[in-house]
Amino acid sequence: MDALELLRSDHDKVNALFQQFERGGNSQDFKQLFTDLDRELTIHTQIEEKIFYPAVKNHPETQDLVQEAYHEHGEAKLLLTDIAALDNTSAEWGQKMTQLMRAIQQHVSEEEGELFPRVRQLMSEQQLEQLGQQLMQAKQSATGPATQLGQENMMLDPTGTQMGSQDMLR
């Protein structure tokens, strides 16, 4: 599976979780839903920040989009932290979840509508497959919220200098 297909699959999983949220439920349902959502978003943002974004960020056609994506990830992480601290039966919890859902939907729309098509033009199928393998390996090494990628909720340096991954667009 190429990198873009894998990331789209993750987006679909998160969207399905948001659809469950919109259908409603009881406190226990919402607790499990948030646990699943937090795990999926944490793993997804980590593999994007540590593998995907560094591989595509140094091209003029993707640079600004990747910078914006890092920023959006930071906002989502803050919302996840806020939501985790709230009672899931409160109105504020529902409002924050709705805010998170809208932010993620906007982020996904921008990635799939702008970034992914540019990356597909800039990278060969072989490069996308290689990148997809790296992303899949990182996901497979993840075991719930505590992953081998790390648990930090801090934003990575958008320049990617801390990440040490190769830039596949050079």
C-alpha cells in the first residue's frame, strides 16, 4: 500500500469514529470512543510527523502545506488534552469533541485535496510504496497510546531536523 492510501485509510477510520460520536451514546460509549479516537489520532499524527512530513516537506510545492499541517496537528493535540480532562457527560466535552471533529475534517480535506495530489505528482510509485512501508512498520510497532514512536504531545520542529529521516523529494 502506498503512503497516500495508508494515510487515507487512517482518515477513514477517524471519520468513522466521529460518525459514532455524532450518533450519540452513553457515558461508557463516549469513554471508549474517545479512547479509540485518541489512540488513532496519536498514532496517525506521529507517523505523519516523524516519517511522512519530513519526506515531503522540502519541495516548494509542499513546503507551506506541510508547515500548516504541523500547526493543525498542534491544535488537535491541545484539543485532545482538553477533552481528556473533561467529564464526557458535560456540554463542554461535547462542544470540544465537535470542535476537534471539525478541525480534523478540515485538516483531512486540505491534506487529501491539496497535499496528497502534489505529493503523488512529485514522487514515483516506488517512492510512495517505500514510504508506505515505513509508515506501516511504524504503525505496526505502535501498541496503543504508548508507542515506540514516543508519547510526547509536543509539536515536532517543522524543519524536521530532529527527525533524521531522509528527504525523498530531493
